[in-house]
Amino acid sequence: MDTITVRFIQPGPMGPRLDLEVQAVADGRSLMKVAVDAGLDAIAADCGGVMTCATCHVIVPPSWLPRLDPMSADEDTMLDYTAVPRQPGSRLSCQIRLRPELDGLQVELPQRQY
């Protein structure tokens, strides 16, 4: 399978959802890159994905966390600098590499990135 679907859930109790079809996930593109390429304003990605800004913060539901690569110490540190306080499922979308087993991944977007 080289196409997967990722759902971005906008902030708020009934926030709108945006489903993106991502092709050629075997290349390991980041979730941040996919969001930026789709013009999703809720992912600022000020640093371009080099993990120096924390403006690509997303919240991953607990059921999806075991499917992601483990969080690095650097990512863990950067999450202390997010505009909205981190939550148990907080991750930087620049560090989430898409692959076929993440088909159906859902992430919540914080109220703001800066």
C-alpha cells in the first residue's frame, strides 16, 4: 500500500476534520511535511522540521502512540516549549515518519502553535 489517510482534527469540541490522502509513504515523509504541503495553517513548522521551534505540535490519541517510533530525548525536550501545554499524547509532527501501518492515523491540533 503506498497511499494512507491521515486525519487532522481541528481544535474545539466539534472541531472540523481534514482527511489527507498521502501517497508514496515509503519515502518516510514526516507528518509535518504532509500538513505543510497541504496548506494546513494549524501547523506552523517555522523551523522547517529540524526540531528547533515546536510549532508543529500535535496530540496523538493513546491508541496510536504505540505505533509511532519512540520519542527521542531531543523531541521530549522541545515539547516543553510548545505554545499550548503538552499532553500525554503530545508529539512534534516533524518527528512522525509516515509509513503504511499508520493508515488511518488521527492527530489533534492544538489551539495555537505560537
